[in-house]
Amino acid sequence: MTTIGLIGSGHIGSAIARLAVAAGHEVVLSNSRGPETLSDLVAELGPNARAATAQEAAAAGEIVVVSVPFNAYRQVPVEPLRGKVVIDTNNYYFERDGHIPELDEESTTVSELLQQHLPESTIVKAFNNINFAHIPALARPAGSPDRTALPIAGDDTAAKAQVTALLDTLGFDVVDAGPLAEGWRFQRDTAAYGMVYVTPGTTEPDWTSQSASTAQPAPAAVVEEALAAAKRYRDM
């Protein structure tokens, strides 16, 4: 059993929390509005879940998931995350986050910026390319013939192994996309983003309301092909 801290408990964070509790892990949830606003989710999740501040969730987690609007990434607490593996689920949407020149120019990536903010943590990018409704819909036990794979990226082999093991308990296989600098391969508008998990013929997912009924399993080979087909924005 692992204690998972969640900094951000919105659509993605709460979907991960539900799978984690179902797999026997403990979760410590936080958001920007305060622990009291998470009482309904904690009640739903049961005794293996509790709400806390972001500082407390960061301190409690053996692995910590950061799932916040990217324009708030500098508010992620630094000190309690020192030495820890941090899963980055974030995406850059300039319509929401405002324009960030280094991301517009593609001189760096979302996860590399979070790594700069958390220099003594180890960042692994995951869960950013799948709609929240598809996370529980596609989770399968190990060995299932229709198991879905999620891409990850990171600079530390041991940290990626730790995240791979966690994702296995949550119901997913993993495709290693390489270092954090390769995280662009499954960012917004790439072949591996979103639609790889959507039933053919379905329209592009609404990331705030997509139905679980549109989920399509994507095995590792499909995800690997999508990663290989990725193009930079400037090359599109």
C-alpha cells in the first residue's frame, strides 16, 4: 500500500484517487479552496482517504500527484516535496493559462518547467493525455487482453519504475516515451493526446464532460505508434 498525495483534486485528481483507493492505497487530497470543500469526495472514498492542505498532502504522500491548472504550478509547495517522486498530469492551454513564451516557442515543456520549480523532486509526466472520464472506464486488472497503456516521461529511471508499478496497480500498462524533454510527444494536439483512447467515429473529446461510454482501449503498440507520429506545433 502506498500513500498518494494529491495536489489538485479536480476531474483528473479525483479519478486517480478513486482508482487508488480501489487498489488499496491511501490518498491525501487537497485543492486550492481548502480541505472542508473535499468532504463529499472523502466520504465517497471512505476510510482510506482524507483531506488536507496542499502542504500536508505533499508531506504525507510517498508519491505525489500534481494536477492543477498549469498557470498555478508555481504555487505547488517545494519544501515538502524534496526527494519525492511527483507525477505531473498538467497541460498547457494558453486560452486558460495565458501565453508562456518558452512553451509557445517550444524551447521547453510543461514538465520541465515543473521540474525547475521542484529542483529536488523527481518529476514523471503521466495522465495528462487521457480524458478524466476515460481513466476509470479503461482501467483493467493486470493480464487483461484489453488493457490500456499510458505514456510516461521522466529523467530518472528509478522514478519511472516506481510510477510504472503504481500505474499497474491502478489498472494500466505503461509506454516509456523517454526523458521529460520528450513529453511534448503526448501534449495537447498530438496523435497520442486524447483521441487515442476514444472510440472511432466519436468527435474530439470535451475535456470537461466527456462520457465514459466513448472510451476505447489502447494497447501499448497503439500508443507507441501515436508517440512516433507526434509532430511539433511548428511542424504542423
